[in-house]
Amino acid sequence: MKDNPDALMYRELRNKLIYHNQDKKKIAREMLERYTGSSIADFQQYILLTNFDKYLDLFAQRYQSTKHTGSAWSAAHCPECHVTMVDFKIGAPTAALVIELLSVVEPQAVLFLGMCGGLHESLVVGDFILPMAAIRDEGVSHHFIPPQVPSLPTFKIQKFVSQMLVEEGLDYRTGVVHTTDYRFWEFDEAFRRKLYEERAIAIEMESAALFSVGFVSKVPIGALLLVSDLPLRREGIKTKASANAVFASFTEQHIHIGIKAITEIQNKGEHIRHYRW
């Protein structure tokens, strides 16, 4: 008896994903270990992602954890608090890859602590943005999911982060962020006009890939973004000096909120994903 065509299609689609393909899973496990310099056994079920070495250093110091450096990324693990932090560097392709590889450890929740350029005139450096969606203007997510599918974070993770910000007495903004792999767009007037038309609140390089690939790979993921520059304004583009000032002023607070949120998710013991497919 022949399989139903729909069943064959479903099986083919599932087999593309790491969690349904044992050959891919084996390679992914080895790649995650090689890229991070960590054993699979080191990875905790609650994971913080960052683009910045300074964030990882502060996390490691806070928990007296060893910083592991692999061939591409770095990681620190805190078994006592059940949290791992990974610095996967910058860009949508690496964002997609880190989520796909992390799917082999089946994390309960992942939170991205990233930075973004503020686009709305009301924003100032140091503001927090809790993205509700990301515009997929990067070149990797279409390999995982059709272009008409929106890129959304996991709602419950964003909910916990929101609660932590409120408890800390911190204001934050919500909205759609524009994810791009286009550098020096600040000097492209046509691109700048497009940003105005979209009404995006911020621009960055990873969120759409993280949300889309996380959705496909069954990795619950959210994001808390810090406004590090205001690139639409005169003298608003990030410089070496302004970047150092942002790290000095806001890194500790950003990490504190991330740790508090992901710890609260653990303590509540809530099921983050609402359905299976």
C-alpha cells in the first residue's frame, strides 16, 4: 500500500530538520561542541544568546564560570542556575546556525540579548525594545520557511521579560524590528526611505533569523534589545567611542534583566510552547 502523498510530503519536510534526522543531529552535536569549545553535557536547558564578548565575560564573572572558546564562538555555563550563555558573534547566517545547532540540546527557553539601532524619533540610547515581530530582510530564513510566514518571537518568553522590566521599574518599547544583512545602509537614501515607510521601531541583524529558525526547529526564543545608536539622526551612527560608552553604561543591567527573566521562567515551570507539529 502506497503512502498518502500528503504523508510523503510531510515526512520529507520533517526529515530536513535536525530533530528528525539522526545523521544531521550527529553532525550538529559535534559542530556545536567544536564551535563553542564545550561538551554537549555542559549545555543547560535555559540559554542566553549574545553578540558580544563583554557580555559573556560579565556572565562568567558573575557566576565564576569558565569561559570556553571554540573555533567560532564562545560559551559559559552555570549548572547551579541551569543557564548557558553563548556569544555567537554577528549576523543572520550565524544566528540561524546557532539556533539550529542548539536544537540538539532541546532547550526549554532561549533569550537573545542584542543591540539595535533606534529608528523612532522618541528613542534614546539605553532604551529597551521588546520586539513583537521582525521584518525578514536577510538572506537565510527563506531556506527554512516560506517568505510569507511572519517572523515572531515566542510569546511567553516576551511576557516574562516584560514582567521583569516592570518589576525593575524600567520602561520599554514594543514594535516591529527590521532585520537586515546590509551594512552601511545608513548611506543609502532609498533604504532609509523604506525604513520610514515600514514604521519599524529599530533595525538590527539577527532577530528575524533567530525567530524564524527557532520556530521551525522547535526552539522557544525571545529577545530583549538595547538601543545602542540612533542611525537615522545626524551624528547618530555608532562609533568606537559611543559603543564603549554603551557597554560601560548598560551591559550589566541588560544581562541582569535577561538572567532574571530566564530564571523566572524556570521557577514558574510553565510550558513555553503551546502546540506541537
